[in-house]
Amino acid sequence: MKTKKKLKGIVLAGGTGSRLFPITQTSCKQLLPVYNKPLINYPISTLINFGITEILIISTPQDLPQFEKMFLNGNQLGIKISYEIQIRPEGIAQAFILAENFIENDNVMLILGDNIFYGDLDYKGIINSYEDGGLIFGCQVHNPERYGVIEFNNDRKVVQVEEKPKNPKSNFVVTGLYVYDSQVMEIAKTLKKSVREEYEITDINNAYIDKKKMKLIMLEDHIKWLDTGTFESLLEAGEFIAKVEKEKGRKFACLEELVARKKIIDKIQLRALIEQMPQSDYRTYHEQFANQFYEKK
């Protein structure tokens, strides 16, 4: 019987945040607040929901220490977090070259540090059905020219992904969440820079499509995808999270709650985390959660 490879996670949190200037003068984009939490909490929570407990954060030399201060080595959350410097942002695909020692021979999920996914994705089913090759998540949008656009043939099979085309062939695009086998590192090493002077993730996706080793999962309507790369989308994300949390009476992307629910940490470990929190709404929420969650056991 073939042994299933481990799935590791990468959060790409580099870049200059130029589209969000001047608010990124004092803080990198992934540390900006989305309603009541730093943006990076959301992609990390997505990885944990997929069952990933080994995570690499890639960021700039000036911003990486802030992430290290926030998450340490991840042990307090029952996971393992490591860090890699990206000296110059040279495209999403560069992440796989920087992460070579981290990936080793395992499978890897990459999520962009400014992407938020909300809703009941079939996390377990998706990963259990994945064996090798590439896996991308598609979504229908009204402004496809901002993204990697998915081109289909008459049988609705993916034939190509085109990066930020002036004349999109569809309004279905690739979101900032990708899964690949370890071959992605070798593919990344063969890439040449695009006219944008970047190593494009689209070229990696097309390489897997050409090998007929690419699978597309189209996000259903009940799954919300938020790309927070502009002022408007950052505001929309904050308003959406605020609305959801108030309606449901639950916070979203609280890492301490998430690892407790998934039994990655136990009651004693959660209580220790809560004790380290300052008096705040965040602490009160976790105290109430711990009382209710463990009372049921």
C-alpha cells in the first residue's frame, strides 16, 4: 500500500504592500488588522483547518521578526512554525525555491498571506482525495483581469491559466491557495521571469496542466474568498468578518480556539495561553469558550 505523504504549509507574507501605501509604511500588509485580528491569522487558520501542523512563513528581512515575535516556534499552539527570508519579492513561485529545505519530499499547500477563505470547505475530503500533481481552487469574479484566469475547453476541462490578461477568456480565476507535490521545486527552478520580472505561479500551474496532473476545485457559493490586496477589498473583508462574527456569536480565525477544537492542544495548554493574554475582549471570549467547550466533555 502506498504511504500518503505529509502535507506541509507555506504562508507567503512578503512583498512591499505598495498598493496599500501609505498604511504599509509602518506595518507590512499581513500585520494590518482585518476587523479584530491581524490579517495573517486568517491564512494560518486555513492551513490548520486542512490539518496542517508544520508551517513556514516567508517574509522580508524587516517584517519577519514581527511574525517570530507573534508566533515563536508555534509550540504553544501545538504546531511547528519556521521562517524564511525573502530578500527581494520576485513572484509567488519563488516561494518554492526558498522553501526547498522545508518541503523536502513532502506535499505542500501554499496560501498567500493576504487571502481569506470563509465557509465550510470539505477540508478532510479534499486532502484525503489528493495524491499528487497540482490542485488549484477557482472562483467566479467580476474583475478577472486582476488574477490568473482559467481557460476552459468545450468539455469544461482546464486547458490553461493566463496571468492578468487584458481580455480574459472567462471570469473564473485561480485563488491564492495551491497544493502541489514535491516536484513543484524542480519546476520552479526551471522558470524564467515574466515581463513583470517575476517567477509566476501561473507558469507552475500550466506546467502541471501540460502534464495532465492538475485538478481544479471550484469554490461553491457558500464559500467566501476575500483577497485583501486593495483598500476596498481590505475594508470589505473587515466589514464581512464583523458581520459574520456578530451574527454567529463566534469569532473567526482565533488560532487558540481553533487548535483546541481540533484537539491539537488540551485544556491545560489552552488555559496557559489564556493566562498570557491581557485583559481584553479576546481573552474574555477564550475564557468563555474554554468553559463551554470543556464542560461538554
